[in-house]
Amino acid sequence: MLLTGADIIVECLLSEGADTVFGYPGGAVLNIYDSIYKYGDRIRHIITSHEQGACHAADGYARATGKTGVVIATSGPGATNLTTGIATAYMDSIPLVAITGNVSCGLLGLDSFQEVDTTGITMPITKHNFIVKDIKELAKTIRLAFEIVGSGRKGPVLIDIPKDITAAAAEYTPLGKSVPKQAENANEDDIEKALEFIRNSQKPYIYAGGGVVSAEAETELARLAELCDAPVSCSLMGQGAFDQRNRRYIGMLGMHGTVKAAEALNECDLFIGIGTRFSDRVIGEPAVFGKNAKIIHIDIDPAEFNKNVEAQATIKGDVKNVLNTLCGKIEQKKNSWTDEIIARKCNEPVQKGTADFPVTPEAVIRKLDELTNSEAVIATEVGQNQMWAAQYYTFTKPRSFISSGGLGTMGYGLGAAIGAKVGCPEKTVVNIAGDGSFAMNLNELITAYAHKIPIIEIVINNNVLGMVRQWQRLFYEKHFSQTTLDNRHIDYVKLGEAFGIKAFVIAKNEDIEPVLKQALEISKTEPVMVEVKIDKDINVLPMIPAGKPVVNPITEINLEA
Amino acid sequence: MEQEYVLSVKVNNNNGVLLRVAGLFSRRCFNIKSLNAAETEEPDISRLTIVVEGDFKVITQIKNQLMKLYDIHEVKILNDAVTREHILIRAGRSEEDRHKIIEIANLYRAKPVDVGKDSIMLELTGEPVKLDSFIDLLKPFGIIKMVRSGITALERD
């Protein structure tokens, strides 16, 4: 059938199963939005307040559902506003297709109104990008974009489409849903080498990253942990890859990981890193990382092998398949060290409030955990709020922790929570924010209200940029340069009201349970906001200073010193 | 141990492919010593011959990172290969120089391609080391301009 380019775009999205898209209209995408209007009964479009919010929403939708997220923006500033969102998705290997309009082909390269070199700008932050200058290539290109997004290590792909291409007409024949390329089977010698390491180890320690979530390999991971009789840690991105109620779980590893995880790292004789890129935020000083251990590294992306740490055995392949193969070949192990470390009482820090601010983030998040039965989807912003969410909520399932790990994008969480809730309407979705991050993209409260997306926004308000303040306290002689926000005087209840969103305040410990219960009740039908007033000097602990060995984490910071 | 490696990279002959490769080298802090891009026997495929310096770990990283680019089909680290480079070089300050330069050129089978009053332009193709020594011999006569093509290479059978 003869269709316009814009209609072809929508047809292709529908045939990829992308019936929900996020975006923001503009001049160069007028034709696309005209098609979205025509196809209104088949495709749901959510307009945000800002393209960045739309991109984070598409990303959050992808993380929560496992499907590919789609975002649409116009040329020029529309496209540049996407870049933070695209880079966020790229760093965390999130499947995302970004569609941008551009000026008509004849105007390209002439500094035309709202023209920018979108493919040039996004080249380093996408797996691949396209500019479509021939309408005959359009359908093929969109299908290929979805194929690339889902093949191997996932990540974003951008398609830039000049306006005249969306207006032109071409014959359209449905090509069917794209099929991601299957990863090759793992090399047998590599598998054998890893098996030998596992057989010979007495102190194996498993460390799971976001790749386990992405590969949906949580069952295989749990089986491997049983067969190896190993304790398990997850990275920030791996939260939920392993059921944290399982006795084997000993907490997050890395800069703000548990004391126990740091001890396990230094005591283990075999470190099995699965679906992880050994981020600098985890490994500290590379030269001494896991110094008493052999390292097995399993990942779909061989470029991660020996990039940040040296591994003695590497297995390239789909994590799910590799773990399955390993599980089929391991005889049940029994390690006395494992029982000992699981039972060990470590000096894990506990948060304390002050007389003026008795409430702690720990108390609020643990109560939220209890009231939601550890089954909510938790989005976060970036900074202390993010670490506290990771530390104090009990993640039991993959796709329940939605956070910008690699890029560390403040302003990510609200948009992402909106996307997650759109993708999983049956789940409770909470964004845990700090007051700094909240202020960055709070405009998306408008989106939550307008589209009746009932998320819970919890703003942990300490009136400072807490994580930066923490570093200034430790490493910059308490020069709290530009991190004190207490001249802002925001009334969060009024702010919420102005947007049509009910808001509540937790200032005393007695408020925690009733306010959270009320928020959970309201969130059955409409979005709701909670401000939690806390002291400005509650730090994220434990802590390993950047680039230092993951040994003896700081568990206490003397505020008087 | 740091050494020079020659990478032979088969790429889609697409718009922007060179930018993708060069951008990857730049953002990952890999150094390119020379790069040659040219067509191959297949019209849609180009071959990049890239000379890089680094230890084996870095070269493996480069190879793995390159393989992640959609437009790249194959990356080979060449061990046993025929490597060739082409040079255009103008040298000489007097008629006397010119005669001596022609003698050296004959020795190397370099070809005069443009003769001026005092200087002469020569072309030469060969192994990069041969080019190096040729250039060294011409230096006393004053090298006015020169351009090297960068290495091209194909594996031996």
C-alpha cells in the first residue's frame, strides 16, 4: 500500500510491538505527529514536559518491561535535549530507539532553522545511528534499528528522519517484527577452564551485574549460586538480579557496598563476575581488586574483558546460556567459608537522626519496603538518594530497580518512574529522589498528573547536594562550595498542589508509616508526592574512596572533626 | 610490551564510517599512527589499514571495540602480511643536488614525476622501512615537501 513516510514510521513501530511511545512534537516531526493522530486508537503517545523527560521515560519503560523503549523528538533542540537520556541508556545498555525529525534534505547542511547534526552528536552515545535520505530505505532502517538495539549487548539506536521523507509517499510492505541476532555459543575451552576454577575453589564469590537482568538469567544465577555454594553480591545495576531475601545475598559490592561484601572480595579465592563491566565505582584500585582470587568474567561483550580488571578466565556469550551450560556441568559444592561469611556479624553502619531531624532515609525506605512487601518498582535519582534506595530496599525481582548507574544522571528518576509505571500499571512505582535531583526535572510531575500516571514521588529533602557535600567534607576540607540549598524554601505541599498532586510531609518518625500508607493508597488512582525532611549530614556509608582498594570501608564519619 | 600493530579492517562503504572509526579511537584514547581507507574488490566494502602503537592488551581492546561498530565486518591484527606504503617527495636546492638525487632515486627505483629547475619530485612505493631510509638519504639535499600514504597491507596466503 502507498503510505507517507510518517505513516510508515508508525506502521513499523506497531509491527515492532511498540504501541507506547514517549515524545514531544515540533516543526520537523509535524508529519509524524499527524500520523500519531490518525493512528491514535492503536498507538499511545505520552507527551512529557521536556524531551529529556521523554527519553528517560522511554528508558524507564524499557528497564521495567524488557521491551524496547521508543522516544520521538523534533530536530535541533528537540534532538539535543534527548542526548542526556540517550547517553544514560547507552551507559546502562538499555534498549531504546530514538526517532528525531530533521530539516528537509534540501536544507541539510545549510544551518537551517532548528537544524543540528543529530547523527554526528549522537554517534558516541548510540550503538549505531542512521539518517534516512531515501524513503525507500525508511521501513528497512527502522526494522534494522530495532534489530541492532536487541542484538548482543543492548543499547540505544537513533534514526534521524528529514521532514520531506516523512511527507513523501512510498509503497509499504510489512516486513514483520525484527529478530535480534542470537549470540554465538560460548567457547567450550573457556567453559572448561571456568569449570576447573570452580571445582578447585574453596571460597567462590559470585558478583552479578546488570547483564543478568538484561539476559533474564535470574533463575540460572540462583542455581549457579546453589551449586557453587557461594555468597552473592550484586552491582548497582544488578539490584534485583538475585533475590535479596536469599540467605546467600551479602549486599552490594563497591564504593557504597556492604562491609561484608568487601570482606568477601578480599577473602574469596574465586571471583565470578557475571554480566558486569567492572565499573571503577566497584573495583576501586584495579591492581589489588580481588587480590587473593582468580577472576572469571562472563559477559556478552568481549570488549569488557580485561578492560578494567584482568580476568584469568573469560566466557563470551549470552549470560543465560552460559550459566545454563555451567550449571549442567558443576557437581554440588560445599564450602565452609560460605557458611561462615554468611553468618558473620559485620560492622554495618546504621543511620541516626538528630533532634531537629529525627527521620532517617533508612527508616523511611525500610518501612516502604515492608509496606510494599518488597515488590515495588523503585526508581531513583542520582546521589545519596540512589545509594540509600539500593542499600535499604529489598530487591527481589529483576527490573525492580530503575536507576542511572553508568552516567549518573540527576533528573533521571521521575521521567523513568513515569515510563516504568506506563509499562507496568499493575505495579507500585516509587521514585526516590533527593531535593537537588528533584529540582532538575520536576516539570515531569505535570506529565504524571496529565496522563494520570499514579507514581509515588518521594523527595528526601536535606537542603543540600548531599553526595557532593559528603565528598567536600571528606576530601575538600569542608568547603561546602555551592552545595547548600537552604535558601530555597520550597513548600513541597504547595508545589504538588499547583500541579494537582497531593503531597505530604514526613518530619517525625511517627509520620513515616501513616504517610507512606496514605501515599500508597492514593497511588492506586493518582500520583502523589511525599517530602521527607532529614538532616543534611546523613552520609552514605559504608564508603570506599574513589580509586582506593575495596578494603575496610569507612563506616563512620566524625562530623565534629 | 609496546609495539606497532597493523590492523586490517573491513567496513561498510557508508557515509560517516571513517568518522565512526576515528571517533572511537579518539574517545577511547587509542592512538592512530597511520590510517588508510580505500575501496576493495567489493564495491560496498572498504578496507581500512590502521597502524597503532600499544601493548597487546590495548590492541585487543581496540579490536573488540571496533567489532562493536555496526559498520565493521572484520578486524584482523596482521602478523604475516605484505605491507606497502607510497610516498611523494620533493627535494633539492640546486641543479647539482638534482643530479645526485636522481642517482639515489635510481638505486631505490624511485620514479621522477615532476622536475623543476633545482628540485625534483619523486614517487616511491615499498616497505615503510625502505621509505624511511630513502627519506634519510634525501635529507641532506633539503626536503621541500613530502606526503606518505600510510600503510596498506594484505595478509599472505
